[in-house]
Amino acid sequence: MKSIKNISFSGKKVFIRVDFNVPFSSSGKISDNSRIVAALPTIKYILSKNGSCILASHLGRPNGKTTELSLKKLVPELERLLDQNVSFVEDCVGEKTEKICSKLDPGQVVLLENLRFYNEETKADYKFAKNLSKLSDIYVNDAYGTTHREHASTATIAQFFTDKCPGLLLEKEINSLKKLMDNPEKPVTAIIGGAKVSSKISVISNMLDVVDNLLIGGGMAYTFIKKKGGSIGDSIFEEERLKDCGKILDVAKTKKVNIFLPSDVIASNKFSNTGTKKVLNIQEIPLGWQGLDIGPDTIDKFKKVIQKSKTILWNGPMGVFEMSSFDKGTHAIAKAVAESTRNGAFSLIGGGDSVAAIKKFNLQDQVSFISTGGGAMLEGLEGKTLPGIKALSE
Ligand code: AMP
């Protein structure tokens, strides 16, 4: 795979697949611009090398063309962040689009209309991808969040270019995952939490080949505890995953991976901030009570493992961190990961809610890397080859 640093952009038109799928508030304003901000280093780098940028993204899941999901709405924010003029192109393919792109001068930026206004995009259509490729000399993919999708602009398009590479953001994502998966500094610890074990069975199974320690918290811990014969009261659990949990415990033993399950929990008689709370042994939760956070003994135990780790992956909260009554476990783990990072460990945080959690506790600058891809990150941890990354190497 080529690196962005080894490609000459001078005088070239560059198609950059970005992930500008940003959320909007009810008044129509961008409520979180971090995806745009994340793409800026690549755009600025190419401009600084005298290239011109043709930015392409999807926005939402349109069914045909709608003004509501037009990327035109992003232009003012993009202009503000780049501090330069950005022209909007009303389509992403076709003669008119080709003409506009062919006239681009070095240093200019255009934003194409929503790629998903064409069904061909998600169908990975060959002809549509070929038409997109006609707009530029070089292809750069910086949209990590969609690299697990085999779409026209994320995968099919790459075959039409000799000069293609990941953008600076995607390169960082690839390298961070590599740092964890290939030859990580030991001991390696994965902290896995979140609501459901079913969504992470494949991740956990694959991580058993990588880690020395596996800390399991959050709602998913209760299916393991039930498998081990504990009474979990009304805590969340998945009957149909009992067998998988048993298998994970057995395989971990053969592979000599230490699995740490919670020993105590903060339980409540209500799934709300206003119920009665008590600390209970996780094996002895009575009916009418549910475990909603890890307890103080578990925090201590988990912290000790994290403090000794040299490589750390964290995916999924330890409890219902959105409620202040049940956020202490997740907060303590976030602080332990930050402390370990300060002491030299490499920490990778990814997959949806653990990212939201680390931001809630304002520790996002104290870990090594926060992945921008939810589904893509999970598939990477499952050991799958992502189509968007594979396409750049072919
Ligand atoms: P996931 O998307 O699978 O990572 O799950 C994240 C969600 O799991 C968060 O919204 C948490 O509130 C929820 N969660 C974590 N621990 C528990 C628990 N003990 N019981 C119910 N939900 C939980």
C-alpha cells in the first residue's frame, strides 16, 4: 500500500473519499463537526503540496435525491474550518461534474453532492465507480468509518487508479490497529463492555489470540456469570449466547488468557437514576434487582490489571454510564487507562460508546488513539480484512 507521503500531488486533481456523515440538530445546524475536523489534515496536506481536492461523501441513508440530505449544507462549515472558498457541485458524476473538476487549479477545493443519491454507490456498481474515477488523477480514502462497506466510492473505484493511498486519518487508524494486533508490547489487555455480548462474540473470540488479559464488564458480563452458575436477578442477559460464553471461557483457558469477570456490582431496583442502589456480589443478585455498574472490588481488580499493561484496547462501557448513578465504574476504568498511558502504555479506544464515555469524562486527550470507526473498528478487531483498505493495496 502506498503512503500519502510517497505520492506527488503537485498539479494533480485528487478525489478524497471523506466521511462527512455529520449529525444535525432539530434546527438544521451541524451538532458535531468532528468528522469534518478529522479530515482536515489530509485536505490541508494535499493543498499544501499544490494539489486540488475533490471531496466526496455520503450523508445519511437517502432514498433518491432530497434537499434535506444534500451536502450543500456543509459548505459554510467547511469554508470556515479550511479558511478558504469551497465550491459545491450539484452532482457527483456526469458531464457537468467532470467539466467543473477538469478546470480545478492547484489549491482549489470542491465538494460533490451526496454519493448515496445514487443507489449504485451502495451496490458497489462498476460503471458508477468508473464515472467517479474520471474526475481525478489520484484516489485517497480517508473515510475509516465506511471502510468495512464495499461501496463504489470506498472500494470499487480504487481499481481505476495507480496512484491511490489512505489519507492521514485512515493511515493512523490502520497503524493503531496494527500496533494492537501485530506484535503488541506485552502484557496486552482488552477491556470489553457494553450492553450485549452477541454484538461482540467475534471480537472477543479473535482477541483471545492477541491478549494476555480480558476484562469483561457492562451488561455483557451477566451472560458469562449466568453460564458460571451465578444468580443475576433481573440483570440483562442473552439466553441464546450462554453456549458461546462457555466456549470463550474454555478457549481462554487453553490459550492461557486470563479472563476477569466482575465480582461485585452496583445494583438497583429500577433502571433509572432514582431507584435504590446497593453493592451486591455479582453471583447473588436477587430477583427485582439488576446490576447496572461494576462495584468497588471489581474496579480495584480491573485497575491493577490495567496499571500493569503495556498495550490496552477498550471497547464498551462498564455500566450504564449515561446515568450518573452508574457511571463510576466506567469513569474509574477511563482514568486507569489514562494513567497507564501516561506511564508509557499504548491505549486504543474504539467502537461507539466507550468513545462517548471517554469524552464525557474529558479524558480524550489522555489516551493514545481514539478510533473514528464504530462498525469498521469492530470488524477490524474481528480480524476481517476491510474492503476499503484491501482496495488500496490491489
Ligand atoms: P454497546 O453499544 O454494546 O457497546 O452498549 C453500550 C450500552 O450498554 C450503553 O448505552 C450502556 O448504557 C449499556 N450498558 C452497559 N452496562 C449495562 C448494564 N449492566 N445493563 C444494561 N445496559 C448496560
